[in-house]
Amino acid sequence: MSDVTRFLIKLIGLTPLIAAAVVLNYCIDPGALFLNQYTNEKLFAHYMLEGKHVVSANFNLAWRWINKYYIDGLESLPDVIFLGSSTCFEVREDCFPEKSFFNISMTGADLEDFVIANHLFKKKNLRPKYFCFGLDSYMFVPGGNFPFWKELAHEYADALKGIGFELDAAGNRRFTNTFVAVWDEWRKYQQLFSPAYLQQALHYLPVRTSLEPVVYPLDDPQDGVYRFRHGSFVRFRDGSYYLESYYLWKEMTLDPIIIGPNKKLNYQKSIDMQTVKKYIGADRVQLFAQLIHALQEEGVTVLFFVPPYSTIENDTILDQVIAFQGMYKALAKEYNVKIIGSLFGPEFGCVAKDFYTPDHLRHSGVKKVFDAFYKTQTID
């Protein structure tokens, strides 16, 4: 039997698996490229636009589509728009006294999410007075980190043009070693065969196949904390989250919270440029700097929120933290941006009960970080 024949036999044997993956990608459709069936996400945004608190019995919702539907329904903006990852979920309106506020943070937020969110607001001709970005060190790793922003990849090319990047005739723009492409019909259908799209489809499978609604409006947010099975969560009308019930559900998987410096590590050490380049991509910094510049040109005040760790666990994380800290402080100085927080929780008097995990603050911890900022600075 020839090699070609053996290859064809193997290919035929894999055909049912490939066909199953294509069908799953099409039917679950995590990026809403084909069916746009985000019923729960539309319902979630509808309740938020009505000014209600919302409880969800399932955490695996498409957060970017919830935010998109919410923005699409807005007629005006609050003073402060806050956007970060899950580390910023419990930043609430009481962190910005005398200012209206909405938190559009989402799981695995990345710099691309920042650019897309800005574009969605611009499409509605809405500009906030303040845009506060919650920064995590992973956002600046060369090449990016999480792929979740690709749920709204079809918005990305226009979003780039909106902050001053020119696309060439083929619809592409090169950032150092990163190639960004317009989301056209051909690339859309490529997703049917994409392993990454399949991974997202499997992630959303329980929500898409549920026979019961998974989101409900609440007048009193406390009603939803234990009303549903563990794993539920509440999103307040200001966009922030209450995650106590969700973390109770995960309690057996959580490590004990350790507070304070790791005595085995040298926090004052210097790192060389090769280490910096390992954790900070020049293309990532360029992208974020361009967004900051574009917002400031439009009169928007940019703020940085840096959520702290309870402790630094090892030298690898410390190297990344040192590189990240040097980068965001340099950006803040260049663009005259105020920084709220830093990477070290004990600086603010945070204790173990102020954290869900070593890098996820409870609201009590968030308040301590903001209170420390307001002791010496103001948000004009």
C-alpha cells in the first residue's frame, strides 16, 4: 500500500470528526458569524438598559456581545467608562464619587477589546468624559494572550482606522511582527474549520443548548446571590459584578490567599532588556499608546487602574510584574495619565479577605485601592 493510499484512508477516517466540528462551529457559532443567536446575551443587555440588576445561572456567556448590545442601545454615556478584565469586575460606581459610571469589564479582556469598545462608542457618537482602563500584565505579552476579542473581530479593522492606523489596499496593517487583517467573508467561513473557534463553541455549548433562560432581572441584587445554584453571579446596574456565589461554587479549587511580600524573592532586582522584551511587546505598547493618543485628542481623560496581587508567587511572575510596571509608568508619564493602584496589594492595607484569588480583588479590596489614591490625588 502506497503512502498516498494510507494518507487517503486516514483522511477518510477523520472526515466524520471534521464534519462534526464544522456542524458544532456553525450551530453554536460563538462569534455570531452565521446565526446571530445570542438570545441570552440580548436579554441580558435589555435588562441592563432598563436599569435593572441581572443574575445569571451560567458564567459562560458571550460578554463582548452583551456589551455590544448594551452600547448599541445607549442614547447617552455616563461620565466614566471602565474597562478591564475579570480582575476589575468589582470596581463599582462608589469608586468614582459624584460621577456617573458604568463598568464594561469582561473575562480575558485584552488591548484589542479596548480598541473595539472605543470604536463601538464612536459609532454611536458617544464619548465619555473619562475612560479608565484596568491593566493586567498579560495584555502586553508579545503577540497578545487571550483570543476572546475575536468574537467581535469583524469590528476590528474599522476600530484600528478609528484611532489613526491606515490600512493598505488589501485591508491589512503590520504592527512590528503582528499582522492584522480585515474580517471578510472568506475568513468568516474559515472559522468553521478553526480549532480555536471549536474551543469557544464547546465553551458556550451549555448555554446554547439550555432549555431554560439563564438570565433574570432583579430589583434587589441580594435576591440573586443564593437564589440559583452555586456558580451564578449578579451584575449590578452599574455594570460591575458580585461574584461571591460564583467563587463559593469554586471554593474547593481556590488556593489559600497569602498576603505580603514573598521573602524568597528580591523585589528590588533589575531585569535586562531581553527579559523585558519577553514580556512586553513593542507592537502591544504601540497599539495602546495610539488608543490613548486618539482618546486624548478627542478630549477624553484617560486613567489607568492597576489591580494588585496579594503576593508575588515566584521569580517568573516577578520578572513579568517588573517589566509591566516599568512600561505602564512610562506610558503614564508620557501621556500625563493618572494611575490608580499598583501591583502590590499590601501597600493599600489589603488583607486576605479582600481577595477572591491572588489576583482577583473583592470590592472591599478595590475600595482600599481607590481610597489610597484619593488621599493624595483627585480625578478632575
